[in-house]
Amino acid sequence: MNSFEQRRLLLAERESNARTYARGIDRVISRGEIARVYDSQGREYIDCLACAGALPLGHNHPLIQEKVAEFLRSGQLQQALDIATPAKLDFVEALYRALPARFAEDARVQFCGPSGSDCVEAALKLFKTATGRRSVLAFQGAYHGMTMGSLGMMGNLGPKAAVSGSPAEIQFLPFPYAYRSPFGVGSRETEQLSLAFIENLLSDPESGVTKPALLIVEPIQGEGGCIPASAEWLRGLREITARHDVPLVLDEVQSGFGRSGDMFAHEYAGIVPDAILMSKAVGGGYPLAVMAYHRKYDRWGPGAHAGTFRGNQIALVSGAATLEYLQRPGVLEHVRQMGQLLRRRLDALQQRFACIGEIRGRGLMLGIELIDPQGPRDSHGRPPAHGSLAKALKRACLERGLIIETGGRHGAVMRMLPPLVVSADDIEEISRRFEAALSSAWPAAPVPGAIPEAALAI
């Protein structure tokens, strides 16, 4: 046992029991280069986590290193609260170029604290202030953060089960999760029933729910299991909320900035929301959170939402450089192509491994739901989720040099979030390592063999 490993074990004894990723990735990760990282023993891993999507250009991208190093040598302010600085001016201009044009023309921005949870809290404050209402609509399976307000809107019961004092008047709606439909029907019918449910809730004078201050939704549920909402469903949701004068808040903390293959995941629906919540990728790997919203809701007063590090200058510099890079010709097309290639590889594996129930997502935000094909079927005919297999598979991936995380119901979804600049060779190697791990973790599967070249075509 080397000194790094001894110190890691000591750290585990000293660190909070609430730690998460460190439990599964029990290594000292000492350096990284784009999609690959290396531990203190020199072992290489392909990173399909990318700091939960917060590293869109991967580890130590030369552009980000250059811009940050240039800033640190410049003598500019290292922190500036919300005061105007050259870094802030550059970032805001870059952000407005990246925002959807119809949304940007009426948008105002609020810099929040350093995490996505903080811009969710800002949205709660803003829209309750602007509308004078108190109730909130959220969705089953949602993840909006770990602070008290955002935790109250989380679908996962685990983190909030032992915590009292969650905000009142939060109503949960069924998300169109077609593979395990909350209505027990097919994909199209699930979406129609979901929208009908929301329409009824907002129009029925005896629904039991007061008119909400906002409805918050992820265009692609992330921690909930990489579940994408269809363009048709998003358009229907926008129509209903607009007609009932309910602000539509899109949580693009994980799905935004190229992750889906579009700059923002909701853009393919052609809708204009009332607010977009942004963090993770927006800082290019450094902590930053921003809420953009329609100017008509800008009815709170000075100091209504503040925070010391909302002026994180390094994140503003890194974020501006990242936004500039993502808007270069061909970058988003590359994300779509690499996502299609990875999806084809996974689809080919699904033909051979009965434990893969569904592969879903968009761009480079993909989820693989694992099932027990021999387990008892539910009332809708679906086999049970296989969380224990997902846990074993995550470990088998790590042992084969692939960092991947789980999520979704029962922790049964393998979530792939590689850097957006991942190469075709990287995708090929990700697929091979995942196949090897799957063969090890699922002994009932056939002996691994070569996937047909036709499956690789984009």
C-alpha cells in the first residue's frame, strides 16, 4: 500500500458519511487529460462522468487552461461579488449569444451562488415574489438540488426522508417515463395522459391545488434516469402553462450547453420558457450558477437573492471560453454524431444482453436501464429494475478502466456523460470496456464477441 492509498483511507475515516462518488471510485485520481484520467498508481480510466456533466470540454482542455492562466496573470480581481468586471462583461455577452434568440431578447440574468441548487432556490424566490402565489408543480423522478427548497422538489425520497421542514405546497406530477409508464400504457398515450392530468389539475376548481407560482421541469431527467421528454410533450406543456398563466421554468443544469446535441435540450421543441436554470457546464468546469428569466418577472428588490461567490471570476472566464467553443461550427454536430455512435454500440449490446431493458437519452446524455429479465413482471408487464446488477456493473467498469455512474429508480440506470469533445476512438474504447464489464457482471450473458461493423455506422 503506497502513501497515497494510506492517505485516502485516512481521508475516508475523516470525511462525512454523506460522501457519495468517493465510495464507488475508491482511487486517488491524480491527473486528467480530456476524456482520460489517471490514478496515483498510473492506471488509466475513460471518464464517462465528467464531473456529473460539469466538464463539457473534459479535463484540462488547452483552451480553458490558456484563458484561466492568462486571467490569473492579468492582475484582475479574483472575486468581485456582483460588481461589473471585464470577465463578467465578456461572459454575459457570450451567454446572450448562446441563449435561444427568442428567449434572449427579453431575458434578464441573475448570478446565483456556485451550485445548481442555488439557481433553483433563486427561481422559487423570484416567481413566488412576482406572482404572489405559493404552490409549486414539480415532477416525479425530478432532481433539482440538495438545498432545502430544491430538495423539496426532488422525486427521490432517500435524501429527504430523514429531513423535516421541507417546503409546503409542492405537488408532484407524473413525468412521461414511457418505459415504466405511470399510467400503464404506451409512449404516446403516456404523454397524452400526462398533459391531460396537468390540464385538469390547473383547470379544475376543486383540484385541491392552488394556482402555482411556477412549474419546474428537466427537459431530460438526469439523476432520475436519463429520461428525455419528447418535443411534442414539451410543446403541449408550454401551451398549457401559457394558457393558465403558470411560469414554466426549465432546469437545464445538467442537460444544457451541448449535452443533448443542441445548445439547450428544450430547443428541439421550439418552445420559449419563462426561465432557464444553468450551472455545471456553464462555468466550463468551475463553479457557477445563473438564472435567466423573462424581464416581466423581474419584480424582486435589491438583495432578494445574493451570495458572496456569485461573481466567481475564474468561472466567468472559463465559462465564456467554453460558450465560445461550443458555438464553433461543427461542435454540436460532433456531439450528435458521437451520441449516435455510442447509441448504436449500446443498441448492439442490448441484442445480446437480456439484462438491458432500455437505452434512452439524447446526444451524450444516455442511460441504460438494467432489468432482471427472469424477475416477476409488474402490472404493466415490465420486469423489475436490477439495482444490484447496476452496482456490480459500475464496479466492474471501474476495474476495467471506465468511470460511470448510476441513477434512476432503484439505482438501476447506468448513466453516460462523457466530455462533449470525446472522439470516435474514445467511444469505441468506452463500448469495449463496457461490454467487458457487462460480460463479467452478468454471467448469464453470451461469451463476448465482436459487434458487427454495421452497428458502428453513424
